[in-house]
Amino acid sequence: MLVDSHAHIYHHRFESDRSTMIERAREAGVGVIVMPAIDLPSIEQAVALCREYPGLYAMAAIHPSDTKDANDAVMEAVASWCNDPKVVAVGESGLDYYWDRSFDEKQHDFFRRHIRLAIEKDLPLILHNREATDDLIRILKEEKKASDRGERLRGIFHCFSGPESVIRAAEELGFLLGVGGTVTFKNSGVADLIRDVPLDRIVVETDAPFLAPSPYRGKRNEPAYVRFVAEKIAEIKDVPVDEVERITTQNAFDLFALDPSAPTLLDS
């Protein structure tokens, strides 16, 4: 069984065929899908899908690009959602310097709030990082050191694309690397970066509907395609794909504290 540890399947691009898309995931051996949030409506949508399908789980957070208009009440709502049993992580949160640098300090503030929330709720933190590596790692380390429960801090560097400093920071902080479709891109460099990273430090993901792997690059991504990611990792490491599947799935179950006896998509 495979776990897609990061897929936005509540996204409007799945409105016309969501049930058949989930059936394709099941046929590809995907038993669990974890859905990151980007704002309050997406948390609600993700949790609603969890009620509809077995093997689906949600996260709660405000995407860094959406913190520009966020306030205390928004974070209070995120914290409240973290009490829902279907919410298994705080995410995706972090820093994004690509689109708009006009509110960096607010991004920093809300990132720190999400880190503290993850520590308080004892939930993993799923990180979004775009062109902000140094600040993101610095803030993580500062918050971990400042908290008297900093040992709780753990999670995933989602959509890992380098640099090597992220690998070192992930190991030091006890975070996993989320490897997705970019590992199949010839010029991404991700394959070389993860070649020597132990499998017990990796989870697989799609980031659906974005970043589809080869041979579907440029098209809509979906959880079934996480198998292409697992197969590419197996090729890079010269191990059977079953080994990649087994270890990355166990990593995800351990991180998200999923009940191994709970129904999955493969049971439905």
C-alpha cells in the first residue's frame, strides 16, 4: 500500500471526476491520502471528504501566501480544527518568497504561530518552502529551542527540491523529506540529492493537482501518480519498489500516528 502524504484533492480541478480519481488511486495501490490545507474553507472541505471516504485524512493551517489577510480569529479557527480526529497534522505552513515579498514579517509571525500550534497539539508540521530556505530553517530552530516542549517538533519538508542544507536540517530537526513528482524531472537535481538519503527519512507525495510526474508532466496531477514517484525512487536507490512502498508507508503511518487497523481506500 502507498500513502500519498500531500494531495489537495478537495481542489476545484477534481470537481467533475473526484470519485473516479479516487478509484484510480485505489487501483494504483494508494490506501491513504493526506490533504494539506491552504485556508479555512479548504480545511472544512478536506474534513468533509474524510467523512465520505475511508483512508483520507486532513491537515489544518493557513498557506504562507494566504497569511497576508489572516488575523487572530483565523488562527483560533485553525487551532480549533486541530481537535478534529481526522486532522492529523498542522499544514501546510511555512514561507513563500516567490509571489509577494511585501509581507515577509507577517509570514514569519504566522509561521511561528503554526510551529507553536504544532508543538502545543503534538501534531507534525508540514512545511511549504519556496525561495525561503535560510529563514525557514532559522525560525524552526529558534522556535524549537525556545519551547519547553520543543522535542515534539517534527514533520515533513514538503516538495523537497534542495538544497543540501535542507537535508541536514531535516535530519537535525527530526523531519522527513516529502519527495514528489519533481524527482522524475530530468533537470530537477532531486534524484541526485536523495540518492544517499535513507528511505526511513522519506515519504512520497503528489501535491495533486500540481507537479505531475513524468510521463504526465504538465497535466493535472492525482494521487494514483504517486506510484511513479515510488518507482523512480526505487530506480535511484536500486532497490525493489516494494521496499520503497513498505518503508515510506510506515514512515507516514508513524509520523501521522495513523491507526493501522483503520479502514483504507483499499478496504472500500
